[in-house]
Amino acid sequence: MKNLIETLIFKLENKESISIKMISDKLKNLILKELNLQEFEFSEETLAKDVPGWDSLKNFTIILSIEEEFGIKFLTEEILSIKNVGDLQKLIDLKVNQN
Amino acid sequence: MKICFLSNYSIEFIFDNFRNKLKTLNIEAEIFYPGFNQFLQQIFNPQSELYSQKPDVIFLSVDVNYYLQNQIYLKSNPPVSESSLNQVEQIFNSIEFVSKSLSSSTIFVDNFYLDANLDSGTLEYNQFELDKFIESLNQRLFEISSSNKNIRVINLKRIINKYGQKNLFDFRLFYLAKSKWNKKGLEELSNLYLSHLKAYLGIRKKCIAVDLDNTLWGGIIGQDGIENILLSNDGAGKSFYDFQNVLLNYYQQGIILTICSKNSENVVNEVFEKHPYMVLKPEHFAVMKINWNNKVENLIETARELNIGIDSIVFLDDSKFERELVKKQLPEVEVPELPDDPTQYVSFLKELDYFNFHKLTDDDFKRNETYKLNFERKKAETSFTDIKDYLRSLEMKIEIKEIDDFTFPRIVQLIQKTNQFNTTTKRYTDAEINKMRNSDEWEIYSFTVKDKFGDNGIVGVFILKYLLDKSAVEIDSFIMSCRVIGREIENAILHFIIKKAQASSIKTINAEIIPTAKNEPCRNVYKDFGFEEFENGKWKLEIDNKNFALPDYFELISL
């Protein structure tokens, strides 16, 4: 337990290493479920086109599911500004914090 | 089966939801979608995928509002531009075109609604021209569907009225993805299409078994007494009165009603006899299980007495305990979670998607009557020791008739929905049946059964396929309603087929049994008659120069 906390503190202090882990399990699982995928390694840089089945149609169903799951609502311009999974996660965090 | 979606917006958003629903219902269907706004190109191009795929069912969902955007002319009538009118004209042309070009497909067409964003507000105070315009389109749709039998109109407007556009639409999607429907909207749209598909396929429940206390009336009759139960045509008691009216309505559509209640019969009878607001009467119930036995046993007996599968019963009971018990021990029975508040019973019952019909046949109207008669027959049966004496006493008259336009709908219905006595369960569609009617190879017959208790209507179908050299005839399908199972009618029909074959010097009758999870009751029909199994599931009977006697308890009439 102590080790775990130390690791977390280390990661919090060192922002670069935490960035790899920034895609939350909640978001990851939601995307996997919408795309009917067993597993996929997401990073902040992951683009929709890198993920099997993530087309423009799925893009919207994922957005709608995120809104429902996190209890948030995106503006159209926010949806358009998302370039990769990292952007998506940041936007979710921002919206959740605003609530 | 193949289902095609045609639309002028991105209807593919519905597919995941729709596919999941098909899967839960075990409907095997392939969905084919030619792409966004391809419907006109697909319909008017004879070389298109639409015509090479020949889908069984087409859902044509055209949102007319896309053609009306920014073009509202308050001074003209109708208040839309020339180009909008042309586009609308194209929609109707395409509907009629596809109906004729794919005459064997069934085409479901959404009706039209007015997008609230096109509202001109108070300016329209005495005009409503746009509403009138949309209504005129819907009227036209009805006219087309009544003159083209393969077109069926879907009342999309109704779900829009029910839930409201603000709850169903998301305009971010409208601008970014060319579809308005939000998650709730897609769910409701998908449900709507599924209801129609179920009606088309004849997937429905046959029977509603209802509890009494706190279900048909408020309170417990045994404790509260007839004057204190909640049931009236006003106030809170009206919710039960209305609920009974909805059940009566289902009864009139041919859904069987039965009672499954822990009560004393005499106490309940008093309610039936004396309560002024008791809509349902004893004659509406084919079976009444009013006793203190376990409800599971009562439901099993109900199914047996009615000769229906236990999985065709929907059980309505306010008690969570009883519901759980039934769910656990009879998982095949449909047990919806009746709401805690009786004022919600009506809308709840209406929303249960178990009873979808497209058209009602005379037999549907008569069904409850016949089930009731069946019950009396069963009672009579117990007073005979010999089944043959009993059958003789029924004075059965079987009338066999080749298919015609009047028997066609009922024949298709039997083919589509009969599960138990169905030798091969081949679900021929309207179009396939029509094709057979026009072919020398095939003969399709239906039969009615009358007896001293009444007329059962058309209760069976058989389809004969002749070998080209007329050396043998094959019983392609043999279907009989469960209402008349157990009366040896199948043997009388086989006699008819044999006599007919012998008259044309045919020497062999072939037949097939394709086992399904439900067709146990007909598995031995050929074996018991004396057919010989020459291959797994394939049976034959040599009839050359053989004499087969019809049992004396039938009168067989060939029309």
C-alpha cells in the first residue's frame, strides 16, 4: 500500500509519466463497449482512425454515451475540437469539474 | 431474412440498437443499407443493389422536413417552394415505384411530422397551412398504402407526439451527422420498427393471465368486501376501470384472457355479478383459476387446458412475490413488472410490445369464443370413457378448400405463426404463397372444422407439391391450429390427400418432419398413420391399390 501511494505521488509530481496513464478506465471501457472490442491500448495520442471500427458514425455514438455516462453535455465546437483520445479525456475532465 | 433501410438522413445510427433487439428475439436478419440519402438513386435505378438484393422488408424513412428548410412562404398555399413540392413529389413517386418493382417485398413507410423549428408562431393563428400540408402528405400516404398491398404506413408521428421533439432530437447531430435522433429517439424509433416487424412476422403472445386483487380492482376483495374495493368510473378507481377496458380491447383483438388469482370463487363471483363497474365478465375469460393453489401450477394448467405453449402467456400480477415465483419456476412465461401505482397500469399495458397485429382476421375476432367452446368440449370429454365415443359425439364436419382470395390472409397467418402442429415450419411469405398459387406444381388447401359446439373457423393448412411426372406427391407443409389438436383431424386430412392422389393415379405420398423446439405435437403424425421413414425425417406411404377407411366420426366435405 505504502509503495503504491509513493508511486502515485511520484507520478503526480512527474507530469510526463502520468500522461501515459491519463486515459481513464471508465473512458476506455466505454469506448471498447461501443466499438464491441475486447481490448485496445489507448494513449493520449490515439486517433480514431487507429482504432478498429471507430468511424464517424461511432464517433457520435461514443460522444453520446460519454455524455450519458459522465452526466455532461458537449458543445458542438468542443466536439469538433477533439483530435485524439487525449483531447477527449481532457474535455471530459474539464466538464466533470465544471459540474 | 433481409431487411433494407432507405432514408434521406443517417438512419444507420439505429442499427446497433436494432440489431441487438433482433438478437434478443432470435430473429435472424441481415441488414442492408445502401448509404446516406441513397433512397431515390436506389429506387429509380433498376441496376441498383436494392433490386439485386431483393430484401423481404424495406423500412423507408424519409424526413420531409429536410426538404422544407428555409423555404416557408407564408403567403403561398401550400406554404412551401416549388422545389420543395417537386422533392415531395419525388418521394411519393419513389414509394409507388418501389412498391411495384419489388412486389414481393413489404415496404414500411414512416408517416410525416412537422419539425417544431419550422413553426411560424402566432403568425399562423388562423392558417396552420404547414400543418395542413403535412397532413395532406399523410393522407396521400394512406391512399397509396390502401391501393398497394405491400406498403404499410408506420405512425412515426405518434411517438413524436408521445415523447416530444425536444426529448427525441439533438440538433448537434442534425448539423454534424445528418440525423436528429438522440439516444432516446433512436431507442423509440428502433422499438417502433421492431413492433412492425413483429407484427409482420406474427411474433406475439396469445394469452394474458391476470391476477384480481390490486390488479383488476384496488384492494383485497376477501378482506375489504365488494363495497370497499377501488373500482369506479371516476377518480382513482377509474384507473382499474380503464385498465379493464384495455384488457377488453385485447380480448376483442383475439388475445385470450384468463384469471390466475388466490381467492375464493364465491367472493369473486359476487364482484362479477354485482359490481357496477366490473367491465370484464366471466364470459371474457377462457379459463378462470380462482383458488388457493400455487400460481405456477395454475398457469401450467391454464396452458394445458387452452392447448397453448406456456411461453405464449403474459402474466400480470401486482405482487412482486408471485411475479418472482413465476419467473423463477416458469422462465418461459412473460412476467412484466407491473408498476406500483395503478394509475400507470393503462400506459404500461399499452406499451408492452407483445400483441402486434397488422390486420385482424375473422378468426382473430372469433378466437376467444372458440377457446371458451374448447373448454366446454374438454369438460364434455371427461364424461366419456372412450375417446372414440367422445369424438363421435362431437359430430365433426371438416371442410377442405383450395386457397382463394378470401382464405388467403388466414392461410398466411397460420403459416407465419403456427409453432406446435407444423410439420416443417416453412414460413412462406405472402409473395411466395402467391407464386405457388400460380404454379401447377403446388396446391394449397385450408380446412375448417365445425362441431356441435360451434365453428372453429379455418384451423389448418396443407401444401402439396407434385413431382413433375406425377408419380408422387409431397406434403410440403401440414399446419394445424393448436385449438383442434387431439381430435384426429390430421388423419382425416391425410385421408383426403390419399383419396385425391389415388384419383390421379399417384402411387406414393412423401412427407417430411423438420423438428423444432416447439413442434413436438406433430412429430408422429406420419408414423402413427403408417408412413415409413426412409431417411432421417423423410417419410413415405405407398398408396397404390390400397384401401384407407375414414373413421366414422368425421364428415369430410371438399369444396
